Amino acid sequence: MDLSIGKSRWLRVSTLLAAAAVLASACGTTPSGTGETPKNGGTLTWALDADAQSLNPFVAGDVPSFRALSPMLVNLYQPDKNLNVVPDLADGMPQISSDHLIWTVKIRKNAKWSDGSPITADDVVATVKLQADPNLDTDLGYDWGKLDKVEKVDTTTVKFTLKEPFAPFLANNLATYVAPAAVYGKVDAAKQRDQPFSSAPTVTGGPYKFDKWTPGQEIDYVANPNYFGGRPHFDKIVAKVITDATASTNASINGDVQWNPAIADAGAGGVQKVTAASNLINHSYADLGYIDVRMNDRPGHPFGDVLVRRAFATALDKNSIVQAAKGGTGVPLWGDIVPASWAYDESSAVKYTQDVSKAKQLMQQAGWTIGSDGIATKGGKKFVAKLRVRAGKPDRLKAAEIISDQVKAIGMQLTPDPVDFKVFYKPVMDGTYDVAIAGFGLTLDPDDFTIMHSSQLQPEHKQGQNWTGYSNPQLDSLIDQERSTLKDTDAATKAARKPIFNQIQKILGTDVVTYFLWADKATMTWSNNVGGVVAGNGDNVIYVDQARNTEVFAQWYSKSGK
């Protein structure tokens, strides 16, 4: 999906203790390097590029929903500005046994929910058990398969026992939100979606708490006086739904919104506009995510044959597509490990050079013959399909148009089909689609389990996110191997896992499991009246988005106090 749900997948093991020391207090301090004393008061209005699908964190699985949830959530662990994992609700880093199987976590003793009740180990245990429940009706791929058991040791201590060493455990699992057991734990996992609290949360733990939701328009929040980090500086925040990327960009320039996390969706023109605006502060960085042409690889669908997928890849000129769609705001990709990742190795990528003649030969080998109308036919069936693309995303639509034009040369008739976000993913998730241009969010740990392992196929596996239908025992084995490789230091673990990821990339490229297009060069923008915003290495502000680090909402403030 259009996900970048980094709350559960951040890894930086060897520097954890040092990283913990850089965790700043949520408020009442002077933001590093600003020289200002934060003011209290005022309202922060920010742009939400689509309405939330759910305000239940157990159910939500899309970017807009987790952006909407961000101000209300509390995390056990979360990334800091330089993407090192640090404690949030946790009181220190995990204590790990010598065999790497037992992880013990302490939580803060002073933490409270918005209703004043204490946050305890019971809440952590209940959250984990609900996320791990195979009957959970969710749009997000939770993966607690390596967990043997989770136990409450005392009111503020939780013990996690693993079945085997698991390299991404801190990033994939412990960097997660925690929800009140008294609310969510009382409802069956299969019935979470349609509960009243899924649209109007009653008890939360983040800097702000829910006020009201006007569907299709805005979501309002008010400061949480019981937030364990102290009073957030703004009195209110408002998430304003603006689905058109150009309109959203203009709203930033005009001052209608003071934070916009999705400027790059408007393409290079949008980035140029906000960069030229004197009333805005912008941060641009290589994002952890990719846009791809997601094909249904199942037999019976147009792209069910690997020869057809290779023909498709060989018919395209990726660089021209990315340049036309993104200008200077996209980086062409040949795999699902982006340049920002520690596991990135360009030499492992399988690259396809445009060669229409070769692409035609591949189509012929697959049994397709181009007819007098220019459309390929096999067994009396024409190669005709809708290329789904999310409406309101001009860069993706432009890519769809160019792709459709380029593959005509090999007999493929793909018609761009802009679809509203609310219904875009339904056929993708239920396996009935043919091909779509979609987005997928990544994190620092490049674990491919939920999106590429055959055990995570949708719709067969409710919590999986493998929508391609692709299944390969060799790929499964490699994914299992990279997940179980854990050494005594971060550097040693990465060194041991990287060659495995290289093999995974070879398979993904050779079989064209999905056709990777680009990684966005993301740009976020704030009004210059907003203080407390701190960028990390490479000007990145990845940590502030999609509930990765929820404390930041308490740190931001209005310089004018209004």
C-alpha cells in the first residue's frame, strides 16, 4: 500500500545506548539550535492528502490514516532525527540475553493515558497480543511470528521471548505504538474495524487527543494535559483534507496550512513553488519508499507469465519515464532497497535496457501474437487491461500515460485508470486486479517478509502485504535467512545480512516480481511561524511522519503564539 509505517521497522542495534542519550524532553526546553523559548498557544493546521480510512491503529494501514493518528499515539520505541531507535514510552533500551532470545523492556512509571489512568505493562502486552492475533481485521501487515510469548513481569516491565534470534526485532516489533488495553483489549480482534472508537478514539496517549472528525474535510485535536512528556505547545491542531496535490501546495504557500508532508506529490513544479516562497521552511531528502508498477503475477492474469513481465520491463525506458513524471524529484530504482538504506548495493540490481525488438521476441515466446490492430492476442484473448493509478497524483498519472504509450509497441493495451484512494486498493488487496501504479513505504531495515514472502500473500493471509501473488521457495528461504541472521554488533549483523539482500534483489529483478519505478525525493514544508522543527542527517525529516516519532508534535510551537 501507500505505506511508510516505520513505527514497527527501525533498526540500529550497536548504537542504541548512545542514541538514547540524545532523546530530548518533549517540551519546556529550547529546541536545539533555535535560540528560542517555545511559546504556548495557537493552532497548527496541516495538510492530509486523503481522508483517513480509520482512526484505529490496529486497523489502519494507509499513509493518510497513520498521519491522522500520529498526534494521538505513543510509541514504545521510535526513531530520533538521525533515525537511531530511542525510547519513547520505554524507560531505556531493551536488555537482551546472551542467546538473543529474551528482550526485557522497562516502561516509564509516570506515563498516563489521556483519561488520567496509568500506562502499564498490561497495555504493552495487550497491544502485542492484539497485533499478533491472526484474526485481526487489519490493513497493516503485523509480523510477530518470531515471538514465542510476551509476559508482564511487573507493572512497568515486559519480557519478550523469541523462538529464535531475529535481526529486525527492535525495528520490526518494539518500535510500535502502544494502545490502552481497557479500550481495545476488550474487543475481539475480528471486530475492531467497526467499533465507535475506530472513528472517534476515546483514550489515547500521545501529545494530543481526539476532538472531532468531519469526514472528507478535517480532523481536529486538542492538547492532551496528561501527556507524559508535558504540555504540547499548540492548544489545537487540525488535519485538513486536501486531496489535490496542487491545491495542497498552494495551501502551504497561501498560509492555509502550516505543515505539509506531501509536497513532492505535486511534482517538481510544486517543490519549486514552495522553495521560492519566502514564508516557508522546506526540508528535502531521499525518502524511504518506492513507487512501482505492481503486477498481478497470478496465473490467468495478463502478467502471470514471467516472460510477459520481462517483455514489459524490456519495452520501457525507465529514465525517460521518471524524468517526465518527477523532474528532479525522483530517483530511478531497480529494486526495493532504496539508496538511503544501509543495504543498498547498485551492483545487485537487475537492470533492463529498452529494446523493443527483444521485448517482442519475449512476447512471442510467451505465446502472444500482435494482430493487425496492434494488440497482442493469445488463445483468442487480447492483451487489454486497466492500469490503475491513484487519482490526484499527477506524477503517477504521467508515468501511467508514458508507460501505456511505450508498451503499445509490443501489443499491450494498458489504459490509465485514475481511481479515488478510498477504493484504489480493494482489488489489489483481494487479488482481482491486473496492474496498478502504487507506492510502498520502507524503513531502515529492508526486511522483505510481509511484502514478498509467499506466506504473506493477500487475500489468503489477512495481515500480509504480498499483493503480487508471486511465490518462490528460493526467495522465501533467503528472506527467512536474512531475518534470522543476528550477530553481536550492528556492523557485524549488517555485514552478514547484506549479501543475502543482494541475492533477494537478483530474484526480484530477474522475475520482475514488480516493476520498480522510482524513490521520491521527498519535501516537507512548514510555515516559518512554526518553531521546534529539527532536521537530521541529509536534511531528512523522515522521523516526523506517519507516527514514526509522535513526540515531535509536542515540540512544535507557534513563534507568534497564535
